[in-house]
Amino acid sequence: MIEPKHHKNEFLIERIAFFSDAVFAIAITLLIIEIHPPHIEKGDTAEMVSHKFKHLIPEFIGLTVSFMLIGGAWLRHHSLFKYVDNYDFRFMLINMLLLFTIILYPFSTSFLFNNLFEGGISKLQIYFYLGVPFASNSILYYMFKRVDKKHREHEADIRFHRALFVQKWMLVSFSLAILWIIFAPLKIHYYGYFFLYIGPLMITINKKKFKTK
Amino acid sequence: MIEPKHHKNEFLIERIAFFSDAVFAIAITLLIIEIHPPHIEKGDTAEMVSHKFKHLIPEFIGLTVSFMLIGGAWLRHHSLFKYVDNYDFRFMLINMLLLFTIILYPFSTSFLFNNLFEGGISKLQIYFYLGVPFASNSILYYMFKRVDKKHREHEADIRFHRALFVQKWMLVSFSLAILWIIFAPLKIHYYGYFFLYIGPLMITINKKKFKTK
Amino acid sequence: MIEPKHHKNEFLIERIAFFSDAVFAIAITLLIIEIHPPHIEKGDTAEMVSHKFKHLIPEFIGLTVSFMLIGGAWLRHHSLFKYVDNYDFRFMLINMLLLFTIILYPFSTSFLFNNLFEGGISKLQIYFYLGVPFASNSILYYMFKRVDKKHREHEADIRFHRALFVQKWMLVSFSLAILWIIFAPLKIHYYGYFFLYIGPLMITINKKKFKTK
Amino acid sequence: MIEPKHHKNEFLIERIAFFSDAVFAIAITLLIIEIHPPHIEKGDTAEMVSHKFKHLIPEFIGLTVSFMLIGGAWLRHHSLFKYVDNYDFRFMLINMLLLFTIILYPFSTSFLFNNLFEGGISKLQIYFYLGVPFASNSILYYMFKRVDKKHREHEADIRFHRALFVQKWMLVSFSLAILWIIFAPLKIHYYGYFFLYIGPLMITINKKKFKTK
């Protein structure tokens, strides 16, 4: 009986990472599929083309925001897996749950942004759109805590602490933004998005603390 | 002539795993593509938006169920490959057949769930939807048996036995559920889904037996 | 200056393989996207659902055939990369060209099979559908020859020779099938597909020769 | 405390590469999704099928051009990662930005090519289509410079210099083409595309300089 246990173990952890990568990558790329190029007809003037294109601007904003949210989640997932030295079944289930929230992005993005500037907007759309990153960031935060406690065998370094720090403040940001949407009237809901800058702000303030090299 | 046979062999097995991962990941992510965000128009009130969204609830249920079925299959595929130390051409063909059943999910899910609560439901839709996981679980069960007999070179551990155990009971569950649909009238077909809990139930009962660490 | 040349080289070859895998996997999974589930309405009887579903049967046949063609190409690509020990820029370009033919499958499949049994069929559709695997198999055959001559550093074994053999006969099969379509009238073009069995037939006849282990 | 730092570091760099590969692969494959097979009806003659197919020719040209642009970017990304021995957070952000430009291809391609030959064309569509590869090539060029200065620990070889050389001339080509579109009238904008041949031309002229082996 051969016992290449350690090697196989690494391969298995890498496979979880790569499977997750594939889901992240597909979700991030499907965002563009939801933006349908305008139908240009034979006699269309440049003004008409540009007018039709302008209708897509909110969707491109949505694409950009969701790209940053998925991309950010992937970056922290990447940081996290540096410290995963072993895993159990529950860890895989939690990772699956994270991936479930990731695949919701293409839907939640076009549900909110397809009609953002035309007035067709309601609290339900905003809840759904903010709820998805809230869920994925909660799960990621929990995964960081769990890896720190259970699955880590070598020293955590600055990168781990920064990712955990970002994770915590992302969670705070989204919680505050969602609370704002619940209690403030729909008309001033835009102000709630300022809470989302808390995360990056805190990082900038604490930049020195997390300087690599 | 260089002879890095063992290394190349591992790379080849990993490549089968990663190719399968990609197919699993794409199938699981395409599920969301089939759910089209409702078209919100300018004058729509919050009630109208919420009404349009409610129409999508069966599709989200379908998304969740299919996500769990594909995700579960991936988890067992992952457990299985821990023990694959060599492979032959037939093993690759069987794996291909498994992937064929996996890519059917986005279709079978929207075929059944797009109209689940509006009455437009027939036995054909249910057969198709249950047939897909029945097929993928049968193939996975066969793969486990084959790996155990032929492609395994190091000791099977608790994880292997648990995955095989789950695999067996998944098969039993789906067989019973399909039998129920065949013999029971369409109106009470919902009860057949309770059979699907047999697998998780058996696992819970035997939890101690499969405790890792 | 560190010189981990050999390791990096392996990583680079693996990355070509994995990128190709991803393209194969996406092309194979997108096949299902082209099959749109029938729209079931509230009052539809079981007969009507089954009638609507029957319309999709040619598309499922197309899915199955194309799945086998892409899957087969992937299997031989997998066999090929076992022997790739070094590569040059031209090798990567040829691999890219192969991937270009692979991504044409979802289009060529639905172009032919969407209307196969309703009479809406012309030689152009058949040329396109047969031309894609003809192109991918020609390129794969050329890649095998090139790897054998240039990029292989360790002994070719039985698996390599079998894959090369299959590759050659696939090419012969598709050439004959295409020639048949060119010269035979459209009405009897179905007979041309029998040529596609030449490959599997030759393999079966020569099975002993290529027995592994 | 285990300290398998070097191994983990390699795994992390590979994971960035593989995640990028997945995004490249999905973007390249989604190009085909935007080309909808013509609807063939029962009574359609061969001429009608061929007529309907001809309408898709500009889209196939777009597919081919975009495939070459994405494929070329991937090839240089692949060359680049051979020399990435360490990375920092900013490097990952820049890579993310690159991937953002890559996922825009399916949209920009069908925005321009869906109506290329029917007259429905305006400067906006051309700007968008040329802007995407201009952006991705600028970022790639910057990445090459950065890797050369910061993340490279072993000697750069001929492949690195060739990729950097191509990168520079791609940038020049796209800049000149965009300048042409800005200043020349729309009717003669086609001549601007000749600038895109500067890159390949420069490579051919300097072929000897970059000969591998």
C-alpha cells in the first residue's frame, strides 16, 4: 500500500480552490451576457446609435460594481486558501454555500440595474442586490474565522490579517447599507451606498499596518 | 530518454479531475442563466415588482435543489478522486458519461420548475427531472465500485466509505421516488419527494460511524 | 538568479492544457444552452407537453453526437499532452486554432439539428456540421505528428499509438462522409454518416493491438 | 508550525494564472453564443438557407478577429507568468483590471459586427470595439514592465523579450488605429485597420532576433 497522503491532500485542497475559481470566473463573465447589445438598424444615424447605447449605461455601472464585488470576494478567497492546510466535510459545505451566493450575482445585477434610471425601482430589488454580497461576505468572514481556528497549520501573516480585516469591515458596510435601506425612504436610498466606502476607507487609514514587505 | 512517468501520471489524473470540475462549475452556474429577471417598467409600483418577482419563486426553488444535487455529486466526485491512483480508457469514458448527465441539469431544471406552480406540469417533466440525478448517481456509484476494485493503490479511509455509503442511499432514494411517480397519480406526486430525504437521514443516523478525526 | 527552469516549464505546459480544458468544458456545456425548454402553459395536458417535448428530440440527438465529438477530441488531446515535454510558439498557435474549431460546435449543432426532422435542411448545414469535426480532427492529427517529431522527450507508449490511430481513422471517416455529401443527392445523405463508424470499427478490429496492461 | 512557504507561494501564483485562464476561456467561448443560428423553416430552399447564413458572415468575421485578440492576449499573459516569481496585492488588482477588459469582448464584438455590412455603423461602435483591446494591451504592457522590475527572480529569456516587443507594438497599432478613426471621416475608417498589421509586421521583420532555439 502506497501512502502519498500528504501529496494527495494538497491536490484535494487545490481542487476545491480551482473548482471555486471556475465558479467565480463563470459568474464574473456571465455578467456581460446580461447586457444585450442594442439592435442597430440600417438607417440609424450616429445619434440614434449613441442614444440606444446610453440606455445601457446603468447596466455597465452594475457590471462594474458587481465585478468589483465578485473580484474582491475572489481575492479574499485566494488569500484565505493560502492558510488552508487541511479541511473537513463541513468546510466544503460552507464553501459550497459561498459559491451559491456567487452564482446569484448575474441575476441580482440585472434585476436592479436593468431599469435603474428609468424609475422602475423598488426596495425589493435593492434588498436582493445588497443581500447577495452581504451573504457572501458573511460566509467568507466565517470561513476566515474557521480556518484560523481549525484548518491552519502554519503561521498567519500580514496578508491573512489584512484579508480578515477587510472581511470584517465589508460585513459592517453592507449591514449598515441594508439597515439604511430598511429605515430610510426609497427616495434617499442612494445615500446608503456611502456606507460601502467604509471598508476601503478603513483599509486606507490602516494601510501602514498591513504593508507587505 | 527521460522517464518522469509517475509525475506525468498524476498530472493526467489531475487533468481529468479539473476538466470535470470545469464542467460541474459551468453547469452549476448556468442554472442562474435560465432564470430571467422580470422586466420592470417605468410606472411599476413596488407591489407590481414584488408580484413579478413572486412568479420566479419556483425557479429559485429549482435552482436551489439542482445546486444541491450538482454540488453533492461534485463533493462525491472529489472524494472519489482522492483514491484514483491509476486509470484506463474505460474509466475516462464512464467519467465522460457522468459529465453528460451533469450538463443536462440546466435544461431539466427549467423544464420542470418554470411552470411548477401554475399547473402546467406533467409526469414527463418529473421523469426527466428525477432521471438526471438518478443517472448521475448510478454512474457515480459504479465509479466508486470500480475505483475500489481497480484504480485504488492506497488504503480507503473513512471519507471513501462515507461517500460510497451516501452514493448508495442516493441511488435508493431516487429509485423509490421514481417508482412513486410511476405508480401514484400525478396529484399526490409531491409525497414521492420525501424519499429523497432517505439519503441525508441515513447519514444522520450513521453519523458516528463516519466521524472524521 | 534562481533557475527553476524545469519546474516552470512543466507549469507552463500544464497551463496550456488547463486553458484548453476550460474551452473544451465550456463548449461542451454550452450545447445544452441552445436547447430551449418548451414553454408549458397553464392548461396544457400531458399530451401537449409530450408533443412539445418531442420537437426537441432532434436537438437532443445533436447534443449527444456533438458531446461525443467534443468529448472524443478532448480525450485525444488529453492523451497527446502526456507526451508534450517542451513546446514552442507555433505549437501554441496550432493549439489555439484547435480551440477555435471547438468553440464552433454549439453553433454548428443548433444550425443543423434545430430543424433536422422538419424538412428545413440543406447541404450547407451538413457541410458546416461535418466541417467542424473534420477541421478539429485534422489539427489534432497534425499535433500528434508534431509532438511525436518535436516535443516528445520520453518514449511513446501504447496509449499514444492508439490515440494516433484513432486520430487517423477519424480523419478518414470525416473525409469520406464529406465526399459522400458532395456527390450524393441530399435525399440519401443519411447513408454518408455510416462512414463515421469506420473509426470505432477499426478500433474494435485492432483492439488487441492497443490493449493497455 | 509547518513552513511550506515556497510551495504555497507557487500554488498561489498558479491559482491567479488559472483563474485568469478560466475568464479568458469563458470570454473566448461566449463569443459564439452571440451568433444566433438562423431560423430555418419547413419550406426553405437551399438558396434561402444560404441567404440567411450569409447575413451571419460579418459576425463570423467578428468572432475570428476577437478570437485572435483574446487568444493573443492570453498567449502573452501565459508568457508573462513564466517570470512571475512573487506578487503583491497591487499586481492582483492590475490583473483583475485586465480581466475586466477581457469580459467586455463578447459585448463589443456583437455591438460592432452584428450590423457591420448593413450600414448601421457609427464611430461609437468602432471606438468601443478598438477601445477594449487598446485597454487590455495597455494593461498587459504595464504588467510586463512591472514583472520585469519587481516580480521576476530569474533571468528573462528570449520569449519574454519577444512578448514584451509584441506588447509594445500592439499598443502602437491600436493607438494609431484609434487616432485614425478620430480624425478620418467614417467612410474611409476601414483604412485605419491597416495599422493593426504593424504589430505582426514588426514581428516578422525582427523574426530572427526572437528565434527560439
